[in-house]
Amino acid sequence: MITSLDRTHAGFYRCIVRNRMGALLQRQTEVQVAYVGGPADPIAPTIIVPPRNTSVVAGTSEVTMEPLIKLHIIWKKDGVPLSSGISDYSRRLTILNPALSDSGYYECEAVLRSSSVPAVAEGAYLSVLEPPQFVKEPERHITAEMEKVVAIPCQAKGVPPPEMAWYKDAALIHLEKLSRFQLLADGSLQISGLVPDDTGMFQCFARNAAGEVQTTTYLAVTSIAPNITRGPQDSTVIDGMSVILNCETSGAPRPAITWQKDAPWTVLLASVDPELTSVVVRGLVPARSYQFRLCAVNDVGRGQFSKDTERVSLPEEPPSAPPQNVIASGRTNQSIMIQWQPPPESHQNGVLKGYIIRYCLAGLPVGYQFKNITNADVNNLLLEDLIIWTNYEIEVAAYNSAGLGVYSMKVTEWTLQGVPTVPPGNVQTEATNSTTIRFTWNPPSPQFINGINQGYKLIAWEPEHEEEATVVTVRPNFQDSVHVGYVAGLRKFAEYFTSVLCFTTPGDGPRSPPQLTLQAPPDVAPANVTLRTASETSLWLRWMPLLEQEYNGNPDSVGYRIRYARWDGRGQPAVHVIHDRVEREFTIEDLEEWTQYRVQVQAFNAIGSGPWSHSVVGRTRESVPSSGPSNVSALATSSSSMLVRWSDIPEADCNGLILGYKVMYKEKDSEARVRFWLAEGNASRSAQLSGLGKYTLYEIRVLAFTRIGDGVPSRPPILERTLDDGG
């Protein structure tokens, strides 16, 4: 194609075609340029392929917009001409490290210089995306009371604006089905009327086309034992007036309040033997003061009560009930918050002095550790210096001056997740093609993951450019001991450092030691492989050389390897190496005659060898047998005849299809010409010679023949004499 034709383009044009055989084909044509009716009419510029709408993530190394057009080109962004990033004769606009400000409408305008022909323009939109980023996150641990309303904050930004999704204990929350749950305008989650089952791990995900981020928090819903925070006060009023008695309480759920006036005496023993003068009263509450009174009862009725006794105070005893509402919640990856309420007042059996907390690893035969709270008003404790992401059993008991009370039921709780402390093991990498690296690795031991394995990050970066690393996230595979992943889209023929890390919700673990991964060997085999007979001892092999984009390496290092062997498996395979990347044929020589061979071709570069091509089979050309029949023998049957026998020629020496045999014979030490007796057919194994001389010694040999000719006669010659008839 000749653009902007003028008189300088006039002349003869010749097309020359050559091939490897040296043939030359030439054709020529003449181009004449003439102006008709004055100056040539201008041809309007044409945009053959316009730029296309493109979306990229902010910070991408570069983005290119390229039309295929003719003539002078002007680039504009939102109508403003551009001067930077333009290359390839203005056909290409490249924007390095695109940012949000680079979003807009880009237009290429084709202009025919010094002409009144109007310009043409085509454009496309560039959208620069920004991955989500949190601008507000919840605290690691949130505590809220039953029946209250809690809002868990979570707000993110990005381009396009991210969609928010909430998970509880790794299960998606279907907000449309839960009336108590509401997604607020900024992405936060509001829960109304809290219940104990709302306790758990909440995850907030922000997603858009450029990526995804997540954050977590633990919500603990607490229930609080009833407590009278302000009781009624003694009051004196004038008869007939009203009085207000106040009673304020706390607790979750909200306690019910009942009122009593002049609580009655309790009958402890309803029937006492009249002969007794003393009794033992049981079932009293320790550390309480009691008064007693008596009355006599007969068949007529009950008499008057005696005077009240003086108050009797019982001694203290250890608390007979455990603390109530014991709950535990992980605060950090090495701490757990434990909370409780005192035992019921009727079971405290004295003035509480404090609490003992004992804890140990859940499900393991290990001893307890203890914490002593010496202030009875304290009802929580932060257990610290625990093991990351480990389940603990915790119990609480109250004590007073009389001793330690009953331990509560065991509660179990995990410390929060941490990051892995060791990298994946046995990391291996290899380049599978010019732009992809294959990773294999073993997962870290679970005890060092310190949480729920969220997956792995495969990292590849060019030397001196670690800040521009390519990172691919791979989900965990809990079934296989060896994990496999790929990083694709890398720069062709480049060297890369590679590493793998394991991550949990809190963050990334350490990377595996960097490995240097080189360019890949070829990933395709030569195509169109054919094999033809060249001669009795050679075959002609041809193939299609690899295309340049299939080299996967330095073109100067590319060559071919030929492997060939006998089809029947005899002998050892042979290999020949060709160091010319454009070579497409080779003659395999020094083969055996009339033998079938199997041949394959593979390409290689400086890194290694590619796959072998499919096998092709060929046979060398037929030749004459290279040895004579074996076990040749002769037996005289008369004075003028004898029987000659022989065995097969070794198969390796046939060198073709045996058509028959020839028996060579002549008188011993005679100058006469050798005579031949023909035995046709490859099944012939004997011949009856006749017309021989009487009592004459003959020298005999046998040869086989193919369609090509006679083979080698048998050796050594055998001697046999015809019979003497005695006449």
C-alpha cells in the first residue's frame, strides 16, 4: 500500500520470491502518476481501527490507546490537545501509571495537511478504577447489652463506589430476610433488639471491579443479673396523704419488679413433739441473722406466739453457688476478656472477698493456671499472654472469709487470629511459557498459621523492581498436601524473583525465600513433521520451525533435537542436535537397509527443551541381502543329481522382501563359468540339481535375492561329489 501518492512514487516495482531450493520468481509492474484536470483531488483521511473504551486499575504500569490510521494525527483529552505520551508516528498514546485524574474521553483526529478536506476523529473513554479502601472500620471487639441497638461501623471508598456485604461467622447475612438487621447508607450494619445468638464474628466486605477488602470485629452480647441500683427509702407521712416509694434496677434482659408489704414469718417446723424442749432448725442461710418465736397448738387451735428471741447470727460458709452469666470473648490474638456476675445473694453465704479464675488449654491434659481477684466489686478480667488462635476453658468461683465456693460451668473461647509465623515450605517455581510461572508449595503447619487460613499470595517481581511485584491470590486447598498456582501475564523472556506467603484475616505471614525463575523452555513442539525414504540407509525428515513468539527465550539459543530409533525396539535410540532455529529439514544417515524407524523432533532454548512432537514412522529403501543363507548342505542323489538344502537368512540381513534363492555351482578347480539353479519364492529351502557330471566334485553356494538384486552368497562354499554308478 502506498499512501499519499505523488510523482516521486512513479516507476517499476518488482516482486521477488525465493525459497530454500534457490528458485527465483520475478514479476514487475509499472506505476504511473498523473494529474487529471489540474492538481490531484485530495482523498479524505481514514481511521481504519479507532481506539477502544478501556478500563484500568489506578497505579497500573501503563495503558496504551492505539488506532490504525493514516496521515497526521492529533490526540486530545476532553477536547484539550495532548503533547506527552505520544509515539509511533503519533499513532500510539501511552499513559504511564494512570491515576483517577487520567479518566476521560480521548480522541484521535486525523488531518490532511495543506488541504481543505475536513478532519475526521474517533474517540474512546478511559476509566481508571480505584480498589476499595476503608475510611472507617469497627473496633476488634464490640460489647453490647441484650435488647439494645448496636451499629457496627464500616465505610469504604473506591472507583466505582464499592458494594458492601456483611458476613457473620463466615456466612453471608441476607439482610432482606432479617428485619432486625439493616444496612445503613454508609455501609455500616445496624442490629436492633440484640439477643445472645447475635454473638459472633462479623466480617465487612467492600468490593468493586478493581478489587476487594475486608475487615472483621467480634460482637459479644451480654446479659446482666438483676440488681437494685436504688431501693425504697423509709418515709413518714400524714395519714390520708400519698407516698411514692422508688425502686430502680439494672440488668439485661430488663428485670421484672414485684412489691411486698410486711413479709410474713416463715413456719420452719409445723409439728413439734410436745415433750421436746429444744429443736434443731436446718436449711438456714449462712451469715444471716434470725429471730425465732414459738406457739402451742392443740385440737382447739393455735395459742399466742412467744416473745421473739434475740437475733442469732449464723457463721459464714463458702459460697454455695457459682458466679452467674459467665461469658468470655477474645480481645486480641493473645488475650481473652472474661466477665461474670456475683452468685445469687442467697448463696453467697457471707461477704464476698473476691474471685478465683482458673483456665487451661481446651481438650488437653494440662494443668490449670489461676488468677486471683481480691476485690469483690470487680466482675471482669483480661487474661493476657495467651497463645495465638488457641481455645481455652475458663471457670470462675467466688470466695469469702470461709473459703472458696463452687466453680462455674466451663466456658470456652478462642484468642483472636494472628498472622502466620512461618512461610509455606518446599516452594518450587518453573516457567511454563513465556509469560506464566507455575508455583508448587506445601502449606505451613496448622500450629504456625495462627488462625483460619484464608489463602496464599503468589508474588513475582523483576530484579530491582520489587515495588512493582505481580501478586496473585490463591484460595486454600485443604485436601492436597501439595498446592499449585500460576502467575500469568508477565513480561516475555524476563527473569523474575518469586515468593509465596500464607495469610489470615489479620494479615500476611512471612514470605518464602525468593527464588530466581528464568525464561521458559519452548512450550510447543514443531508442527507438520513428515518422514520420507531417502536411500537404503537414510531418511529425510521435515518439520515446521517454531514461530518467533514460541521461542520463549533468546532466539540465538533456539535449536532442534531429533530422536530416532528402530520401530521394533532393537538397538539404542540416537539423537542429533541442530543449532539453527530456522532449519526445517534433516537427512538421517547411516541407518540399516529396509528397516522401519520412529522419529521425533523437539525445540530447545538456553533454559531447556520443549515437548517432543508426535512420532512419525518411515522405512529405509530396499536393498540386496547382506549375507547368504545359513546351514547350507548338499547330498548326492545320483551320478547326475544332488539335493541342496539351506536355512533362513537372519532377518536383519534380508534388507528387503526375499523373492527367492539361487544355487551357485561349478566343478571344483574348473575354469568353467558358475551355473545358477533358481528356486523362486521366499519359502524355498531346497533345490534338486540335475544334469551334473558323473562322479564329479562340485563347489556349491546359495544366495538370496530381492527385487533390487542378488545378495551375498553363502560362505564358505560346500563340496559334494555326484555318485559313481559303477559302469
